[in-house]
Amino acid sequence: MSNPIKIGLLPITKQIVVGRVNEKTGLWVGERTDLTNDAVIAVGDYLLAAKHSMEFPSLDGKRYEILVREVLA
């Protein structure tokens, strides 16, 4: 059985990481790479290009919206 590459949030450090996850246990195995800044920028770029916001369910059961808007100087 292989350990697929996944992206996820480390709850303690609040880092978005990519690495391999054991399919049976759901636990990270081996090295993980911090992609927090790259991931946030990629989501912002995606939403800006798509010209819409995105809703998502969080782990606490609530729903949230991500919106990108220009910041005026």
C-alpha cells in the first residue's frame, strides 16, 4: 500500500504542509514541507482569476467564505 501525497493543516503549528499520509491511519509519515505562504497566495490568485468567492465547511461544522478584494492605498 502506498502513502499518497496530501496537503493539509498542522493544527498545532497552523502550517499548511504537503507530504505523505498513511491511508490506514491518516497520520503523516516522513518529511513534510511547509507551503503556507504559497498555498494562501495560490488560493488568492485562483479566486481573483475566477472572479468569485468560495464557501467551505470547517472542522467545527460551521461554513465560511473566502473573498478576495483589492486593498486601496
